[in-house]
Amino acid sequence: MAARLSSFRWKECRIGSKGPTLRCDGTIVVERVYFTTNVKEKRPRTSCIASSYNQLVEWYDQLPGDAAVTLILWDNAKESPPTSPSERASQQPAADQWQLAANYLETDKNVQATLKAFGGTGAEVFGTTNLHGQDIIAFEKGRPCIHIDAIERGDNFAWSNEDTVDRILARDRPSVQALIGPSGVGKSTTIYRALTKEFGCYIDVAVTRNETVECGKFVLALDGLLLRAHSSDMASALVAKWIRTAQVTMLLVLKRFKELVPECTPKQWTYLMISASASKYLLHASIDDVLHNVFVALEPINNDFFLHTNLKKLTTQLHCRLLYLDEAQEYLNLDGFGTFTGGTGTAFRSILSPLLAIPDLVVSGTGLNLQQVAVELGSHAAKEEPMASPQTNEESPRETEKAHSRRRLARKSLLSVPGCNLANVAAFLNMYGISSECTDVMMSLRGRARLVANCVRQMLMTKKEWDDSVFTACAAQVLTEYTSELVRIMSEHFSSNEFVKRSDHVAVNYQHIAISLLNCAVYNGGCFQANCNEVIDFIDASMCMLQKAENGEFVAFIQEQAAIDALFEICRKWKVSPLLLGVIDHMHNIFTDRAGQGLDFEYLFIADVAMRALRPDATEQQRKIVFGDLASQLPAGESPAWPGWRHNDWFEIVDCRQQKCKKEAMTLQVFLQNCTTGVYDNRTGPLFCLPETAAGPDIVALLRDREGKKILWMTQCKRWSKNLGGEAYVKAVNTTLPTELYHRNRMPPGRENKQNGIRTLCESHFSKYLAVLCAVPTRTSSASTAPLMPDGTHFVFIDENILSEIMSDKGFSAAKNRTFINDL
């Protein structure tokens, strides 16, 4: 094999196991490649553009093993390559196709008329409709187009996504960026804002392949080529080529647009590209024809160097450096686009993998997998750094450093759109003359920009005079519709798998996670770390807002009313009690009897008292409230929960009271036997038992002390008891003592044996006990004699005043306030 290298910038070294290669700081361009099986036979010439050493290796490794290859390689960032007369002749067909596209843009009268039409205002480009005395930019059929109208009238508006826009356009930006977040948060609007500030190229890739629906021919042509790319031996290079061809197409149109409209602005160019994306816009057909015809003219160009050189020349000349691919979740479809080899050589990646190797790219889309995009971005970015030969040991310090490096680079490349707060919602409404004193209603619209935009559209389309009642009704309709959409997204996302796939191979049901998210939304400010595997799936299902912290890590939120309502709805579909709010609502339902309210109070104690004291970051005071003087014997800085602790809101309940559908009856005795024989050791969250009525306590759980030994914890919950003084108080305390389990004054046959058996079990496995009596509001009078405490038992009494120090406001309000059937 021979390799001719230009005399500047290059050093010859090895490429894989085949022969020569090279390294450089710029783009690698490979030309004059011949595949030969013998001296007389030659196969068609091919070429390659690689932006990194690893890409060149990937391309080279795909060549036939017996290929004799002549390489001419150069760094086109520094000089143009040397060309021979034969090479110049080989470039002539590309020049002919280029000239064909240029002539079409120069001479076609429809092109000139179409491009000049985009030199007007937004109202002239899109058309308007008059609603409530305001001229509103509209779609082709007259429906208000709020996302465009807001851009047109919002030049001086304080957009909540302004920081993200600045990071997209920053001069020191990473080569590739990914804009991630849930549906409706404002990703597309953020891109539009960036485009109105600086010329860029934009493609909405979410095309439909239904022949009965009118689609953009330009994007469909690109889509068709990408669908076939995976079958090629040069699949990744082919993907890059077609995307570059589409970008060059838009740049040639921009060049002609600037010639016809010398004073054109980035905003006008933005309107042109948005109009090309879908048939719902007024001038779609005209501009789509222009882009499609230019793309078809350029498609036959097989000279990658010619294409790359002219792409770079146009981006510089037109000051149009960035390419935006919106709705890029389409490119995660392995069934449609096939599989590709990733940047690190990993097979079975989506077409997004080779796309993320294209420089000056911004991808955006609902459902872009946070982890996958982070890995791909980090891998492509890390490969651009010169590295020594890889070591075979994956656990080596170098491999570890590479992993950390990729994560750091990925954090720089990932962007999120912050949700709109209450002030943003009020300001947006005011931009359309909508004012309201209904703060709670405006609060329900915060988070996703689409919610407030849809509410404005509903207000504009209503024929009623605006007032708070109309505003409330419009907001309610928007929330209902959007909640249904989120439920649909979640149902589709989780329809194929009911369990989270985790590296530790422990199956976790999505239903449990939904309950956990509801707990987060209600009691923990809606915040949790987004690097938790199971939460990632809910992020991908558009349930969570994302925000980038100062350290570059993402924090997820679930504070929006629509998302919370969707979780409740999906839990109802799964026939899972949404717990906290559901418990609270049930406690205060006028048709819930006293027994039902008492059971609800037990669930509430678990979720809003016990779990708070079990948290690894629980304060000393919180621990002391629940565990009394036993708190000093529990591990500091970690959770004393048994069998484990997954995150703040995950726990499991073993209910011995519901036996109808169970083949074998679960009892407190069976539960404790399971706890002592290792049956529950692999559970990842605190385990609570609701014993059968005959057992005595309402709630039973286990703790760990500093030495890892188990502590039996039994709780009795009393809420608004008529009499909790004297002997009644002693009786209530006795239900929490190990010596009184299954005790009755008149023992039925066999009960004494059962009581002795569980006493023996407790004495054999537990040396410490925690007995808790929780009473709301408090005991009615003190006992004449104190209950007799068994050895090793620590007793704690909690009443209303003490509960107020540990419970959430909503939980405490639910525990304190009474509801009577006769209130009806």
C-alpha cells in the first residue's frame, strides 16, 4: 500500500492493523481511492471526509481486505490539496451539478418571487387573523400561530430561555450541542430565538410518510436518502454527506435570498425556513419547491471534498455557521433508519450517532434519550483530543480518565430549556392584553411554554368577553388536553416494558416509580437527581422538566400541574393508588368512614413521618422525634432503614389485611420470619408491614443500628379517638410492645401457642425494640399507672404538636383536620 502525504501538517504513522494513517488538528479529506483485486481490474472510485482520526479508522477498516489503496490526504483547514489535471477533470461533474443549481436560483422567476416574498414582515409572510381586536399571525387556514406571533411581537420580551439561546450562539460553544427536555417546554422556540439573532440553517425532520398527507418534498427527499444509508458499506459517511448536501442547499438559497433582499434579517430568513418545514404555513409549497429543486440538483455530487470545501466557503461568506435539526427524536428509530456503528466502534447505534459527529450542529427533540445523547456527545468530543494507544484493560486509570473526560465534555454539550415561572406566565399573557387576579390559575400554567401559549390561543378564539371566569375555563381546558397528551406519551413509552432495566438486574416496576415521582412533586419540592436510571425513563416520556446546575449535572423537576395530573391518571390506569395526595383526598372525602380515615392516617404516617426520619440526610431533631433516645444508636449520615434505601420516596408495603386474592395468607408472623431468613434482603427500599388486626400494632418495620443489627419497630396510630386516657392509653401502648403481640384477655384455642411462637422469634433475633404511639390531637388524660416496658424497648409518644415539627404542611393539615359524614 502506498500513501502520498502533503508536506505540511502531516506525520505518517499506523492505521489500525492495515498500514499507514495520520493525525491532524483539522478535517481529514481522503481522495483518489481505488479498490483493486488485480492489476487489470479497478472498481469505482470512492472518497471520504473525516473530522477525526477515529472516523478515518472506521472508514478505512470497512475497505476490502485485499484492497490496494492510494491515498492523498490533506488538511483543508490550512491549504487546498494539490490537484493533477486528471483530478481536476474528476471534479468537473460536481461543478456541473453545482452550476445547475446556481442557474436555477439565478434565472427561475418563481424562485425570485418566492424569495422576495420572505423579505416582508411576519404578517406579510404568514398572513393574519383579527381576534379580539388584535391582528394575530396565523397558519394557512386562519388558526392563530402563537409561537410565530410571539416572536414577531416579542423583540423586547424577557424570554425565560434567553440564557440557553446565548449558550447556543456563544463563540466558545462546543462543536455539537443537544437541546433536551420534555414536550412543550419551548425547545423549538429556543431554536427560533437563536435563528432570529444569527443566520443559521434549520430542518424540522419530523416528516410523515403517509402518502395521503401533504409533506415537505425537500425534507422527504433527505429522509428517503437517510432511510437507505444504513445498507451502505460507508453508512456513517453517507449520512454525513446527505446532511451536508441539505445544508449546502439551504446556504445556496440564503445566498440568493441576500442578493434579492440585500437588507434581509436573520428573522426573515428564520420565517423562510420555518415555512419550508410544514404545509400548515402559507408559503410552504413555494419555498419547499425551491429547496427541493436545489437539493435534487446537488444530490448526484459524489465529490466529498468539493462539497465540503464549498460548504465551508458559504458558511464563512454568509455568516451562517450553525445547522439545527429539530424534532430529532425521529432519528432514534432503529426500525426505520437501521443501525450504525457509534463513534467508539459500538454497533447497533441509531442514526443519531453519525449525525453527532458533524461539526457546528444543534440537535433538539422531545424524547431524545438523555443518557444516549450524553454518551454519544462525550465520545465524539473526546475523540478529538489526541490520545495514546488504548490499553486493553478497561479498568485502567487511562480508561477511567477517558470516561470522566467524556462526561465532562458531554455536560458542556447538553443544554436544557428552563420552564417559565409565574412572572414569565404573567408577562406573556400581558403581551396579548390578558390580565387576571387568579394567581392559582396562572400557577397551573407555569413550566411548559406551550401551556401558556395554548391558553392564549383559547382566549383569542373564544367569542366571550374576557374575564377571570373565561380565563379559568380556558386554562382548565388546556390543562385537561395536555394532561391527556402526557398520559398518551407515557402509555406508549411504557407499553412494551413494565419494568426498568438497571445495571444491577433488579427489576423495578414503573408503577412504584410513578408513586415516587408523586411523592417528589408533593412533599420534596418536586426535585430529584436526574442520573437515577428509572427517573431517566420518565424524563424520556416527557414527564420531567430539566435544569442544568452549576456543576453541569442535570436536575429534574416535576412541579407542573399537568404532569402531576398525568401521573395520577396513569396510576389510575395501572390501578395503583397515587398515595400521598390520594390518601389526603380520601381522608377528607365526606363518604370515607372513620375506619377508612384511620387506615389513611397509617399510610400518611409512613409517607410523611417515618420516611422523613429514615432519610439519609434527616436532621438530628427529625430522628429524635420519631426514634426518641434510640436515635443516638442509629447510624449517622446514612439511613437506618431496612432492608435498604433507594431514594427519598421509595418504600414498599406488605399488607396483611388484604387476603382475598392470595393463595397463602400473609401474617405479621410470616413477615417477621421472612425478615429474619433473608427473604427481603435484596429489596431496595424501606419495607413496612400492615399487620392483620389480631396482631396488635398498626405498622411494623425494621431498623438497623450502627452495628447493622435489626431493631423491631412497631407503631400504633390513633386519630380523634373518643377516649385515649387512663386504661385506654395503656392498652394503646401495649399494642406496640413485643410481649403483647397477638395478646387477648381471653385467648381462643391456639392463640397462646401463636403468641409464644412470635415471642420466641423476637427474642431470638431482636435485642432492641422501638414502640411508637402516634395520637392526634393527643391523649385525653394521663394513665394512673405507666405501661410496663420490656427489656430493650424504647417508647416514643407523638402527638399533634410534635407532628407539626416533622410533617409537610399538606400532610399535617390532612392529619389534623376532621371530616364528618354529617358535614354534607
